[in-house]
Amino acid sequence: MPPRRGGGRGGGRGGGDGRAPSQEWRGQGEEFQQGRGRGRGGRNPDGRGQGGREGGGGRGAGAGGGGPSQAPIEAFPPLGGRRQQQIPPETSQRPRQSASADSLVPRVKDLDVKETPAGPSAPVPSSSTGDVPTSSKALAPPKRPDRGTVGQKVTIRVNHFKMKVKDGPIFHYDVSIHPAVGSKGIARALERQLVSQYRASELNNLLPVYDGSKSLYTAGPLPFEQKDFKVTLPAEEEGRRTREFKVTIKFAAKLDQYQMDLFLEGRGAVLQAPYEFLQALDVALREWPMKSYVPSGRNFFDPSFGRLALEGGFEAWKGFYQSVRPTMQGLVLNVDLSAAAFYEALPVLEFLKKSLPYFDPSRGLSDGDRAKAKNLLNRLKVEVTHRNIPRRYRISGLSLRPTKALTFTTDSGQEVKVVDYFWTTYKHKIQYPELPCLELQGRKTTYLPMEVCKLAAGQKYQGKLNERQTTNMLRFTCQIPAVREQNIKTLMSNVQDFQRNDYAAEFGIQVAKSMTSLHARVLPTPSLRYSSNRITPSDGGWNMMRSRFLRGGVIRRWTLVNFARLARQDVDAFISELITRCAAVGVQMDPPVIPPSSGRLEQYDTLLRNAVRNHASKSKPGEGLQLVVCLMDAKHQIYGDLKKLCETELGLVTQVCLKKNVMKEYNSLSQYLANLAMKINVKVGGQNMDLAQDLRLMVPSILGNPTIIFGADVSHPMARDDTSPSISAVVASMDWPSAVKYLARARSQRGRVEMIEHLHDMVVDLMRAFFTHTRLKPERLLFFRDGVSEGQFSDVLNNEVQAIRRAFLTLQPNGDYCPQITFVVVQKRHHTRFFPADSNVVSNNVRPGTVVDTEITHPREFDFYLCSHRGLQGTSRPTHYHVLLDQNGFTADQLQTLVNSLCYTYARCTKAVSVIPPAYYAHLVAYRSRLHVDSVAAGAGSSSARAAAAEYRLPEVLPEVRDYMYYC
């Protein structure tokens, strides 16, 4: 059988390529099965086909040759083979490489990667460490190549306090409690009772510290290998009767400080920090504040630090964070301010009145309010108010029947009504018999009427705050750097007085009173390229007045749907202003192709489907709506439903505008429309701007080769939601030598699994898309991974990196294709803060581009802190970049400059952002996809609805949408 032709015959010197397209490089969607008429045939990089029949490449003219018009795209040609990669005419001045392509890109078969089935038929990994093929050789992060030198030196202070620990080991013991207890609070109470009772007689007068779980640490050896202790818990604890427990303490390990010293000094074979030793120090320093404040992880809260009432029965408490960290300068204590939302210590009925707008206790609970009340109250601790003896219980749910219908069986076997029991026993008449009772945790079902219960103080709220609560919380916590720095100093002097800390003294821990002072560098600001001019940002921002987008979109087919309470003349005026503003920045936006429609937000499904049908009846096939602008009164939960409908069912790119923005005064409206134009332009395929310096010239030795840049993130369900799936999102650049256009893929996976389970499939899909857009095989791959903690670095290296390598095998099964990978973890959730030593700095924050790769960074590995943005409010949080793999061989200056420059290319604003854009975009995609899943269970709140969401397969975003930056 003759081979199927993927390209036409070229004329002149070009020649055609009649090889059969490889099945591995054919994607599942239409965009991968068709060349779209953009492929270049022949072998002359300057030649282009002049046309072609459907199903094959046309006959080229002159030296060009024919390109595939609508034929399946061809497999990536082997590097260094007979068909070399072609460079688009506008990028043909690529720096020459001294090495051949074959030497630049190693063969994947030379790497220790197991070949397994991939693609749609590949089995989904059942765990983050189980079924993903891994190398037989454990990977480890690379050593720091050098220290950066580029930039202006400045002096800053960092909230790291140097520590000294006396020489000597720490002894680790395992703790087991029988019968098992259900909370760390009870476990800690048992440990305190044990130490009080047995310290002098059995514990060598040592002062142990305990993590509330299974680990106990001492500064010296206990006089036994294993010992059982009988401990009695007083009745006041958790509403229980006096109970006797057996606590077993068993020697586990001797933690040698010498290993920590070797690690910090970079000597010996200690590649990873001795985290058991760090954990012991952390526990020792937490023991003191644990007794006085409400703990939450490494945070401690108390209303004495500051409190603010939030609406809905919640309040904000201030507190502090502390953590022991290994750094270049040795061990440090990272101390920062923190805040969190807590339940107000209110009677349960008062709390429900605040949190449920239509709650009336005399009428009972509606089905909707019942589901919300159960979700709010589940697992909370309550105290009873009808007795003189303080008793505390934990809620497990709500009774199915109202209080008036509930009965229970006494110890004598008599069945008694709850309302009668409270009257005869406590002379308390139930005021609201229509309400359900609180169901309590325990071996047997126990009920308490809501009206005799009060929420216990100090319970952290784990849910999501609404918009107003979030705004109030931000105002409460926002502090300029000078104020934040002073508050941390006060905290260290008054609250964290280590001179009075018995536990710090026991373990020989000393903490400096002053912050770390060090030299940072301010990296140069990159210039940006627009259509007709260049701009050099100032202080992290720029004004694009009199500038036009580099490539403005052309919007011929669009419409508007008005869900807001806006008059027709206001809508028409907004449309006119939007078209005018878009034209000013280079976006050609015609009047709406079909008249705007109006209706209630609840009618969104009907109105949007009608708009699609109305347009389809007047247009040619394949000419769908490019954009639908939706006006809303305010943010609403239907927003997620609307996005899901448009992106996964109707194939519509949408832009939502709120009424408050549409009705702004002229100057404010002009600024809003300018920002709106930036979002709209990239959503329809335009390009706002680019770095003035070609990426290939920025790091010629690395970026001189075609490079694809990935970003990835995983979004997890809210706390206490044990049924909803997690969402993984991956984006990748689709242009070269630029890196400003990013397409996205997302998948649902098992809840709270941080490893990206479908990474292989998404990488394959996006690399095929890169080839479709550029006709280039990437030889370098940069991957920026958000949301990974330090304890997960090993899992990421041995799972996600290997999944990427398996993708190379899927794309080219002969193993001859393996781009060089640089894998960087992006961490924003940390508590390191920079404070400028120069008080004249604008906004009191460090300047944009401030980078640190000394003193406070990892003792061995390749990491740095970068504050790429200008902090307008509060104290800027630098982003921590930690390199887990670098086959490309970046120097510190090269990687830091590249990351800082890319932070100026974020599509949605004219400011440098705090996180490199691909990681930022991945976060946006994960959030958008979370809306697609949450809409399944929206409004129901039932366990069956949540279970349905857990099994819900994330719907595919349609090609009409996913080929654009729809998530912006």
C-alpha cells in the first residue's frame, strides 16, 4: 500500500515530503488532525505553499513547495535528520549553535525511564507514588551553580532570626495511647498530666515536648527503653467522665546534631536536611505558646493580639507564625504576623441568625437552611448553658426530626421525650420544638437542643469567606512594611521572650533578637514592545497611553447579554465606549452582529442558547460567535454555571462585566475599558505586547533553541470537604521566540492528591499544540510548578518529571527525542518578608526586581527569592523559586533575569506580577475548572450532590474556546 501523503510536492529546490504522518503525533481534536493550511512544505525554510486541495498539500510555486492544507500534521521529524526544523520568517535570525541538534537533545532511551502505555488507554495512577513509572535512581535537586551578580545592590532586613542550639543529641520517643483519643487536645492534656505526675520519679526530671500525635522529644535520655504509664484524665476535659488511659513511651531514635551541622556547612554526603532534628526543634519552640494561645499548624492566635467582627457570625483574630528553617547562615526562626477567621463564641441560635439571612427559629429550618446549618456546625465544639457544670461536646450532625418528636431510652429502658426530659430534669421548657437537635459525637446517639448550646471559643473557620468578609479581613491585616516590622520586633521582645521560655532553655536554644540584615540586588527592568513603540516600565508599572497592542484582535462576530438592571441606553452607551476604546489600542471590534438581549440572571441558559441559535441562523457554518459580553449586577454563584455552559457546551468565549464598573464616571470608565480591552484581546487570539529583547538573545546558550514553557497548579477542595475532586491545570506557551500566549488543559483527579495524575496526557496534548502553532519541536522545556511544599519535592521529582519524560516517548516512541528539562517549584505560601533598610523607598516596600540568593536561601540547592512586583498595599510577599531539575544548565543570573522579565508579560494588566505568568495562568485555569465542578453540587448542599461531584469527570473545554486564553 502506498504511503499516505502529509505534504504536497514542492517546486524548485524546496521539494515535497511524502512521508506518512506518524500516528503518535496525531491528536484527538480537529486541530491536530488538520494542518489548517499553515504548514510549510518542502525543505526551503523561506518557501511557503501557495494553496492546496482538501486532504493534502497543494503544489508549491518557486523555491517554496507545498504545505499541508488540511492533511494530518506530520510527526515531529527526528532532530538532526533529513528534515530540519523550520524557523518562521520573522524569527529566522536565530543565534547559531556550536553543537548539533542531536548533541543538544539526548535520547530518552538513554535515560532510566520505564516505558508504559500512554495516552487515553493508559491507566490512571492510583496514587501519587504507586503507578507512575519512576527511575530506579532517586532524583535529587541540583546544587546551586553560583550566586547572582546582576543588579544594583541594596540592603534589606528579613524576618529570619538566627538560632544557636547547644551541642548534643535530641532523643525521640514514640507515644501510643490506649484507648485511642480523637483529638490532639486530649492527647496534649494526657501528656501534660503525665509529665506533672511522673516527671520527678520516672522521667529523670527532664522536660519533654510533645507534638500532640506520636512523637515526644527530650534533651536527654529517659531511664528506660519502653514504659507504660497510667494517666487519668479529669472530667472537665471534653465533657467526658473521668477516664483512665495507658500511655506507652518507647525509644525511637537519637537525633544527632552533627548531621545537621554537616548539612548546613555543605560537607559530607548529607544531601537533605535532617528533618527529624528540625521537627524536634520546632516542637520544642511551639510548646511555650501552645499553652497560652490557640494553635493552628505553625500559627498561634489570640484575640488579645487584635480582633474584628466579620459578618455572618465570624470574627478575625490576629496571631503569629513561627518555623525553624535551615539556611545558608545556619538555623533561623522565621517569625511573621498572621490572621485567621474564627467562629464567634455565640449561642447556637444567635450564630444561625447571623449566618442564615432568613432563619426564624420559631418556624424550624427549611431544607436549604438545614443543609447550610449542618455544613456550618459539623464538627464544632459546643458548651451547654442549662447546667452549672461546664461540659463540652462535639457536633456530628443534626437530627432528622424536630426536637418535639425526638425520644431516647434511659438506662432503665424507659422511652422518654427530649422535651419532657429537659423539663423534668432541668426545669427548662424547650422554646423552639420545631428545630432539630444537635447530634453529638459518641458511642451512642446523643441529642442536645440548639437553644441550650453555645459555640466554644477559639474555633477556626475552615470555609471560604464571602467577598465582603474577605475585604474586611484584608483591611484588618494590611500593614505597611514599617508597621509590620515593628510589630514583629515587639512580638519577639514581649510574647516570644525566649529568656523566660523553659522549653527553649531545656533544649539549649537561643534566638537572636534582631532580624537578619543582608545585601539584595535589584534586577534591571526589561523593555516592552508594542505595535509602534517600546516602553520601559518604572517602579514595576507602565502606562500604555498612545500605545497599540502588538497584535490586535479582529472581532467581527460578537454580542452582549444584559443580566443587570441597566437601561437600554446605558447598555448602548457602554457598547459604543467599548468599541471606541478597543479601536484606540488596536482591537478591531465591529458592532454586535446580533442585537443585545436582556433578561434575569436565572435565565442565562435560555438567553445564551438563543443567542447562539439566532447567530447560527444568519451565518455560514464554522463562523460562530467569537465573543459574548455578559453584564451582571454583582458577583453571583451563577457565574460558574454560566462559564461552564459557555466553555464546555456552547463553545463561547465570554467576558463578564459588573454593573458598578459599567456605570463608572468617564475617567474611571476609561481605565476600566483599557483593562477590559487587554483581557478581550488575548481571549480572541491577539497579543498585547512582548519583551523587547528576543528570548533567544536573553540566554543564547539555552533559549537559542526552540523552547516551550509550562506552568502547573493543583486546586484542592475546601477544608472539611472530603468528597470533591482536586483539579490539576497545566498551561504551555504556544509561540516562539516569544512566550506570551498560553493554552491550557485541566483534569479532575482524586481529592487532596497533590501530584498531577494526568500530567503525561496534558503534556502530550500541549506539545502537539505547540508543534501545530509553530511547526517546531521544542528542544528545551521549562516547567514552573505551583503549590508544592518542601516535603513533596521528592514525589514531584520521581513522579511528575518522569511523567514528562514518558510524554516524550509517546510523541516519538523510538526514544530519540528528549528535550532538556528545567523544573522549578514556585512557592508563594511562605512567611519570609523583606523590609527595606532605606526608609525613602516608595510605599515602604522593596523595589520591584529585588532578588536574594544568599543568607536566607537553601544551604546547598538552587533557589532564590524574587519580589518582581510593586507592593501597593501592605507588605510585599516575595516568591520563592526552587529548582528541582536543571538539565539546561542555567546560571543564577540567567534564570533570575528570565523569571523577572517574564513577570512583565502578564496579559491582564500593565504591571509586573508577583508570580511568573505560566504559574499564574495555571492557577486561573484551576480556579475556572473548579467552577465547572462546583456547579454540579451548587445549591443542593447534600451529601449525594457532593458525592456526584467527586465522581464527576471534568468536562472538556471545547476547541472553539481552548485554543484561546479563555481563562484570562
